[in-house]
Amino acid sequence: MRLDNYTDDFFEVNNKNGFLPKKNPLSKLPERYNELQRLIYEMPIKKEDGSNGLLSKKGAIEDRINNLSNLKDLVNNEDDVFIVQALFRTYAFLTSAYLLAPAHFSYIETKKYGKAHTTLPAQVAEPFAIVSKKLDVYPFLDYHYAYSLGNYVKIDDTKGHEWENLAMAAKFSGMDDERGFIMLHVDINQHSPELIGGIFDYLNSNDSTEVNNSLKKCLSSMKKINERRQIMWQASRWKHYNDFRVFIMGIKGNDEIFGNGVIYEGVSDKPLQFRGQTGAQDNIIPTADIFTGVIYYYPSNDLTKYLLDLRLYRPKCIQNFLEDIKNEMGNNRLFNELKESNNEEGLCMLIQILDEIYYFRNGHWQFVQKYIMANTKYAKATGGTPIISWIPNQITAVLNYMDDVIGLLPQNSEFLNIKEFYSQLHKKRDLLNKQLKLLHLDKYKPDEVFSLNRKMGLSDK
Ligand code: HEM
């Protein structure tokens, strides 16, 4: 099987680029789009020069969008994918800023999100629909081409993808917490080439030594991914998440804000609905779940359906990559192969990779407790999911799988301290159960849920 053709010329999924773009995205649009580019510079609540931008004044973004030219013919002529992507990013930002500006101001005044606009003017809707079609994605702010992976600008070109070295080409709040939040997602992905390299090595392996070496690579990348993920607490202060969160809300699942959808003038007479940008569109955890077989432990409920729905919110080349890996790894291949070949060292690697997935999810669950639950009572996430009931589900899936793997390992394994692992596993489950118990109370206190992490020695910070 060929595992080297996952590209749309912007992304190219392999052991060189991982899930990052093939080269740096354009930091700005070509000169013929100066009108649009100026709007992107002037839009953030805080502009680059420190002065207040359009999103700091009620009605200002609406005025500017109402007077914007319709560039659909110009846009239609573009065929360079990096220009098309930069246009998609631009129109995605203009769309979310325009639609959600009233919700933003309502939040400032009342601490409630209020209503968004539900009609998108043709001068944005039409060219946006054209570039979306060229990229074969939905016309709404997404994670890959718009807010995150396709939105970084290296501050020093000779340096790497550490978030400190990344600025945003387009932004909503313009403050450092927004930059830290989303650029850390890019930063984490600098370790995805090693993960993909490990998976490809596994698929090409011929014996258990090669299998174990490939798993070592996956484990090494997952450890680095977790180390970088943990930096979120410093990169973006949790108390400031609401400064920009409203602008990444989706239409679908957020009916209180959007009613039954948005009319894209000149594109559709019926209201349209799309999911919002969310880290759930990132590929690292889905890839790790598919490769290791965590997907076989997902509960079958609405929340798992949502995860699969989100597959459609990814570039086609990435959807194909995930689909092919899923087919290759069918019938829980990794687990069964390690079990049948009595590969104790491989099973010890597998359980350590699962442990990294656990640490990712448990650390991430702590983000949700602090950045969202402690900040707001609005129970829907930007992707439109009921956050509180959802995130813990996938943690349980990982713990259940770890139970099955550890059951195959001898107490005196030379590769891992199994006793210690057992007792940690017990503690991890205990923590989650205690948190869920608190959450089922009518009025839970986010602080109590959060402080359990530290009390039980599983704090992410
Ligand atoms: C402050 C930081 C973060 C917060 C508050 C946060 C919040 C959320 C929320 C609320 C969800 C539920 C889905 C939805 O959006 O509707 C979610 C899902 C998800 N997020 Fe995040 N997220 C954060 C950082 C990250 C990072 C850095 C990554 C990876 C690069 C990530 C990856 C994921 C994944 C893979 C899911 C799907 C859930 C799963 O498979 O367990 N998130 N996140």
C-alpha cells in the first residue's frame, strides 16, 4: 500500500511535515487584495500597534463589511493553493468577526453570549464559498486552513515552530493569550512528523525488533507532544480565554446564539450550519487513537458520532490519511499482533503510549475545567458539544484499554514496573469517578472538581 500521497499541495502528511503545511503559510495576501488585508490588520480588538481595532467598537466591523467590495471574480481566477488558503483564512475571519460581533458585545455587557447575526452579506459569502469550494471544505472558520495550522507567521524565520516564535497572520482579540492559545497547537504539531514516521515504520516492519523500534518512535513523539501541550498554562492565561472564545463558536450546536442557522447571501436561501473551530479538529489524538486501537473502546453514543462528524471538517488529504490508517489497523491489529506474538516489550511500549494519550486527555480535561467551566456557565463548546458530559468519555475509553493491556503483562516484567503502573491506573480511574460524581450534583463547583487533580497527585500544572 502506498502511504505517500496525502497532499493537496498545502498539507502533505508524511514523516517530514507531519500535519503542518509543506511550507510557511503566506503572512499576507497579494497586493491586489489590499482592501481585504487592511481590514484584517484593522479588525482585532487590539491592533498590532497597540491601539483599539474595529472589534473594540460596537457596529464598526458591520460598517466596514457593508462597504466591502465583492471580489468574487478576482478570487475565482486564483489557482495557487497558498493564495487560495490565505483567502479562505481571510474570509473565514471576516465571517466569524461579522457574525459574532453582537454576541461578543452582549457578553461584555451581560456576561451572556446573546445573539449573532444570521445573514452573511454577499460580498463576503460569495467569494468565501468560491475559495471553500476550491479547497473542498465548508465555508466556515476551521482549524487547518484558517485559525491554527495555516495561520502562523514565523517571527524569526531561522528558528522553529515554538509558539514564542509564532505570530498570527489573522486574529480576533490580538492579545497575547489568543496567540499563545492557538499557536501552541501549531507548536505541538512540530512533533507530529515523528509520530507519523513511527506509524509508517510499523506498517513496513518485518519482525518484532522493527515493531518495537517503531513503537519507541511513537512513544518518543507522544512524550514531546505532551510536554509542549502542558505549556498551555503559561502560553495562554485561563482567565483570558473568553477574550476571544466567542469568535471561534460554530453555528451547529450553538442554537442559542445562531437560531436555526445563517443565510449566506447569494449562496444559499436556506440557513446553513457548520461546526466551530476546535482542537478536536487536530489530528494527533485521532491518529494515536486509530493506530493504537483506542477507537475500539470508544463508547457508542452521540459524542463519538460527533468525533466522526468532525472528520468531515478536515482537509480531504487528511481525511484520506486517517481512513487508510484505520483500514490498515483494522480489527485492533496492533493489540492482537503484540498479544499473539507474545511481544512483552511491545506491549509495554503500547501501554506507555496509551498512558501518554491518557495524560494528554487528562491534562486537556483540566484545561476544560479551568478555561471553560471556571469561566462560564454556557455548557456548549465552540465545536457545539455538551462539554462536561463529553470529554470524560474518551478518558474512560483509554483507561479501559489500559486495563486489557496490563492484564497481559507479567508482574515481574523486565520492561516496566507493573505494580506501580497498576496502582497509578487505579488512581486515575478513581480521580475521574470522583470528578464525575461532583459533576452530577445539581450545582457543581468547578474549583472543587479542579482541586481534586492536585489532591490525587494527577495535576497537569
Ligand atoms: C486551553 C486549551 C484548550 C481548551 C479549553 C480545549 C477545549 C476543548 C473542548 C471544549 C473540546 C470539546 C469539543 C468541542 O470543541 O466541541 C475539545 C476537544 C478536543 N480538543 Fe481541545 N482544548 C484545548 C486545547 C487543545 C489542544 C492544545 C489540543 C491539541 C493540539 C486539543 C485537542 C482536542 C481534541 C483531540 C479534542 C477531541 C476530544 C478527544 O478526542 O478527547 N485541544 N477541546
